[in-house]
Amino acid sequence: MAAALLGCSPRYQPPLTVGTNTWIGYEPLYLARDLGYYEGANLRLVELASSTQAMDALRVGSLDLAGLTLDEALLLAQEGVPIAVIWVLNTSAGADALLAKPGITTLDALRGKRIGVEQTAVGGYMLNAALAQAHLQVSDIRVVPLPLDEHWPAWQANTIDAVVTLDPVRQKILNAGGQVVFSSADIPGQIVDVLVARQSALECCRAQIERLIAGQQQALTYLREHPTPAWQHMAQRQGLAPQELGQALAGIDIPDARMNHTLLTQADTGLAATAQYLATV
């Protein structure tokens, strides 16, 4: 009888797992969860310490979807990880930055200095772009490999002279006297965060993925119409004051559904063109 009852029970469906680091551009996903937009959707948002962890989890299949920068997605695709870019979450317009200690105000002044960077993620791309602008070589600086969760402790401990980081850490370092010597505003349109899905998730769970994206879009509407309470929700997870959260959001552009359609379909000016440029770099 027990065997018969088990045979008639609904098949267990594990939740669709979506991983991100603490980047400000992923916050609308968590805002949607806080506002109840994913109620009953069998989704699980997983907060990770760094993009490196998200990439590793996608490699081994312990995540179904993840938020990554486009260059990180290209690296995984090059390795043969079965993923597809399905949505553009945001474009960085200053929220990714190379910050230096007080007294270091130019890129050229970084010569010989210790620079912290998460090399396996977008930080490596940002550092290369900054060095190219300053006509410096990697051999002209001292690279200190640091995952995102170690940026702020290293800054406080003075074990680095500069760091390539992102919000909310960027905001904390600015409050501590850090100087912006290079940012994503200097390379407009190149730091793009996207939602990627493993092929297995696309084959089994399209309805859940649609709910995930629809919730994110609902959260963006809430953010536009009720900015102050939205900042209060998001500031708690980011460890920032609500006004600081608002300032951080000013450093990114978040496309709506219509803009996503444009970015994902225009071959010459959309995401495909950006991907081709990044692949060449």
C-alpha cells in the first residue's frame, strides 16, 4: 500500500536556482522576492560571495541560472559550458570602478602599486582597460588576486593601494576616502550584466524562468513609482543607507522589456555587437 501511495504522489520538482553576487544591478530580483512577486513560483535566489563562485556553480550544474557580466558569460561559453544569455539585467555606467587610496589621483600614479582585483571576473577586464588607457603594462603594477568579499577587508587592512570593485563595496570605499581613478563610465556600454541559463533549465523550466523575469520587471516598476521604500528594501541587503543605495543605482542603467527586445534582436547595435567586441578584446 505504501508503494502504491508513493507511486500516486506528485513528482518532486526541485526549485529553479538563480545565483548572483551582491552587485547592485541584481537587486531588482531580490526586491521582487521581498515584495512577494515570486510567491508559489518554485524559485530560489542564491546569494554568492563573488562572480567566481557563480561561474564555478554554473560549470558543475549546481545553479540553473546566474547573473554574470557578458564577458564572464563569454568565458564560460568558450569553455563549452552549455549556457545561453536570455536577458539583459543592467549596464554599468560608473558603478564598477578602480579606486585608489588618498593621494593617488591618476592612473599613472598606480605604477608599482598593489592593486586588488578578482581576476576571473569582470575586474580583470576593468583592470586591463584602465592599464591600456594609462599606457601601463601588468608588469608595471603589483596584482593582488582578491575575490569580491575580500575587497573591503583588504582596503581596511591597508594590504592594497587600489582595488577594482563594485557596489556596494565601491560606496563603502568612497565613504572611507577612496579616489575614483577609472570607472565603467570611461568604457561606456562594455560592462553589461546578463541573466544566463543552463540549457537544461531552458528545456525543463521555461514557465519558472518567465516568472523570474516578469517579477524583475514588476520590481522595476515598483522602483520607479516608489523609489524611497524600494531603496529601503534593497539597502538592508546591500549594507548601505537608503540614500547611498539610490546613489549607487545612479551608476547603472536597467533596461525594461522593450529595451531588452531591442538589445537582444539588433545585430549591429545590440548585445551581439557588444559580445563580438568583448570576444575580440
